[in-house]
Amino acid sequence: MRCPFCGNVDTQVKDSRPAEDHVAIRRRRFCSACGGRFTTYERVQLRDLVVVKTNGRREDFDRDKLERSIRIAAQKRPIEPERLDQMISGIVRRLESLGETDIPSKTIGEIVMESLARIDTVAYVRFASVYKNFQAADDFDKFVSELRPEGKHDE
């Protein structure tokens, strides 16, 4: 593993332990050249996934990009980081188990929204506002009104 500080390829593993409910391995590493310490995570990857964007463009699936967008939506919400890690791992496993290597971005967005809706409605609305490209306050109002049970509208 290449050192992120000096680029040396001779790094040593100092500690390994399971992470994210035993679906990943967390490794603490040490660079013998610069003395830097850093952490890496090792996960099982069943297949290489490709995201097919709505405009037809294709790009490799990036778990980190998915994680960043979910963490932004959940920012300052009372959600345990471990709960988000489990949710993200579950989403990735679900995508890998679809049996397809090409996954439409719409499918990914729907799965993320479904998962967020179960754990925090504010994070769900935040994610939806970007995913559905809200342009005005009316877009939020319409979306939120669909979340409310019948007869429970604030007026």
C-alpha cells in the first residue's frame, strides 16, 4: 500500500481488526520511510459496478461518492455514524446483488432515498432535494406535503 504522505510503497500493517459489522477490515499502517501513520479499509467487492447517468454517460461506481452524498444529507442529524456505515454497506450489497454491472443512477437514488426515509425524514428530504433537483420552495412544499398523512396539513 502506497504511503499517502511520501508515496513510498513499503508500508507495514501494525494492526488489523473487523469494521462495519464485519463487512470490512480496518488496517492501521506505518510508513518506514517517513514515519507516517494512516488507516485503510478493505472490503469485499463482488463485481465492478458502472453507473449509467440519465444523460447516458457512464462512470465507475464510487462508494466514497455515495457515502459523501449520504453524509451531507445526514449532517447535524441525530444519526449514529455506525448506523450510516451499516446503511451504506447495505446499499452497496443491494446494488451488487442486483446481478447487473450497469446500474442506472435513478436506481441508486431510489434505493438511497428508501433507506434514508427509514432512518431520518430530514436527511431524506435533503437528499431528495438534490436528487430530484428542486428549483424553488414550491418543490419542497409539494414533496413534503406528499410525506404528510392525509388530513395533517399545517395551515
